[in-house]
Amino acid sequence: MVQWRRVFAIIAVKALKAVRSVESVAELLAARSEMSGSVGFVPTMGALHAGHMSLIRQAHEENDQVIVSIFVNPTQFLPGEDFERYPRKEQADRLLCKSAGCDLLFLPPIEAIYGADEPVVKAPAVSGYILEGHERPGHFDGVLTVVLKLLGLTRPTRAYFGKKDAQQLILIRQMADRFFLPTEIIAAETLRQKDGLALSSRNEYLSDTQRTEALKISQSLFEASRLIKQGRSESAAIEAAMRQVLAPLAIDYVAITDRALRPIDAIVKGESLILVAARVGGVRLIDNMWV
Ligand code: AMP
């Protein structure tokens, strides 16, 4: 019997243009210069899941062409973090990219992106060093540097980032604004599994038991949402209720802020953000809710 799934997979991989060699930067620039119309760009670190796919699909719907990058960026990992063991799944990723509407896949090796003794972007001294930046100092310097490089290479009309990484999205928006970049930064909704767990490449590290424990993270946000619907708005009360739900986990932070990440005493609908980070076993997970 013909294995249609395999046949389809081969056709799909062949049809997707992928640049991945050491010369990939030159190849990408050449391919980009042949593109006409609007270009949507989705930067990722691979191990693609449905959350990434929804960004690529949105980019496909809103633009004439779509570029996706897969680059596990070493400069955003701190020493001792999971850079080495971060999941890498190039073959599966290629298929998923193609099926979601990607036209050009950019998979640069590290040496195509980074050289010795070169400029870097510094994250803002306050908003880049609180929350995630406090737990992972220097992380956002690495994120902003690689995003600026990738935006320079792909010159997209629109670039898509998930609300799941709220602080990252806010800092990238600010960089695009304050460095006067021509790209529009689009915020994409967080995709969750049916039971509420936000999709993340790091969920792969979780055992079944840990996955069940990890549900407390989204449940704490749903508890906050329930209280807000009941008319509660005081940050202290909402945070306390969330901490009760999260209690069995090692909590890194629960924060209630405005959309510029400044702490607030009370939620204002349409203007607030609730952020959580916690560790389940050795796995650090983040989630948030845009209230
Ligand atoms: P990453 O590969 O983790 O760097 O993620 C690439 C992009 O996908 C980032 O803009 C993330 O915010 C976004 N993303 C990650 N998880 C989700 C999710 N569950 N729903 C929507 N977007 C996501």
C-alpha cells in the first residue's frame, strides 16, 4: 500500500524553500529581495507546536509571503540553562512550517548570526531586569540582539510574537518603536491545551505527574479571572488567591502590572497584565493573562 503520509511529507519538504548553510545569510537576503508584496515573519527556536503554528497561520493570512526562522539563540540562555538540551526537531518542524503556510524557512548556523567583538542590544535597565529579567539577568539582551538581527535580515512588513512571552513582546515592541524600525509588531494570542496548559516547547521536559502539577499555573490565572469577573480588582487579594492555587510549586514570581510592566495596586480592565513564573521539578514555566 502506498504510504500517502510519507509521500505527502516528502513533497511538502521539497516544496518548502529552506536556507540553512553557512552562506544562509546571503541566500536569505537573495530570496528576500525576490519577494514582492507584504512579508510576515515568525521567529522561533523550533520544536514547533500548535502555538507556533497559529502564529505562522496568522502571518500567512495577513501577508503575501511568510518567512519563519528556527534558531536556538545561544545568547538568550544563561550559563547552566538548557541551551544544549533544548529540543531540536528539524524534520518535523519543516513539515509543520509548510503546512501552516510558510514560504521560506531560515535555519542559520550560529556562526552565520554571530561574530566576534560586535555590537549588542542592551535591554532597558528597569523593564529588562525585572520578572524574567530578574530571574535570568541578560536574557533580554540576547533576545533583543537576535531579534534586531533577524528583523534586519528579513525586513518584514509584520513580525509575529506570542503574548505567552509577554515581557519579551513588550520589550520587542518598545525596541521597534524606539529604534524606529519599519516593521509592525503583531501580538498573537496564547494557545492552550484543552485543560488550560499553555503550549510551550519546554512542556516536553515534563513527566505525566509534573504535567498535572504544571496545570496549577494556568489554574491560578483562571482563579484570578474568576475573581475579576466577580468584581474584585485589588492586586494584593488577587495575588494571594493565585499563590494559594500555586502553593505546591516553587513560585518565582506572581506579578500584577500595567502593560508597561509597572506594578499596580488594582486591576484596570483592558490595561493590566498578570504574570506567573514557577518551577515544576527542574522545569521553569511562565504564563500570563492580559486582563
Ligand atoms: P519560541 O520558539 O519559544 O521562541 O517561540 C516562538 C514564538 O512563539 C514566540 O513569539 C512565542 O511567544 C510564541 N509562542 C510560544 N508559545 C506559544 C503559545 N502557546 N501560543 C502562542 N504563541 C506561542
